[in-house]
Amino acid sequence: MLVATGSMDHTAKLWDVETGQEIFNLSGHRAEIVSLCFNTDGDKLMTASFDNTAKIWDVCTGQCIFTLEGHTGELSCGQFDFTGDYCLTGSIDKTCKLWDVGSG
């Protein structure tokens, strides 16, 4: 079982709950991470950041699958839908965006 943490140092980390060991250090954002969400299957993680982007990560490899760009303000939240096919981001630019997880 994994848990994810986001930080002011612009990184997210995946941790093994049973051992306490860091599994992956997810770097690539240019500002603090303010929201994290696993999809229902637990194989993808979305991070939302004050750098105006969200990223979708492969939990098994620690690699960034997509960077979701398009907001003009800092993101405040991100969430997958139940199926994991779509995700939604919300921003202080007063918009929400719906993204196709398969294509970014």
C-alpha cells in the first residue's frame, strides 16, 4: 500500500505504508504542490501545483505521463472521476478544466 505526500519543495513522494520507505521522488513542478489524488485503480497519481499545472504520474514507474497545461492561475485542486478516464482541475483563475486521462 502506498501513500503520497506533496511539498513546498515542489516535489511529491510515494511511500510504502508498511515499511516507511520512500518509493519515488516525483519532481518536475516549478512551485509547491497543493493537491494530490490517486485514481480508483491506484495506478496513477495526479499532482496539482501553484505552477498552474497538474501532472499525472505512473505509480509503478514514478514517471510523469502527462503535464496538464492551460490554466492561467495557480491550481487549488485536482480530482479523478470514478472510472479514471477523466480528471478535473480547479484554479484561482476562476475556471475548472476537464481532462481526458488517456490523451492529456
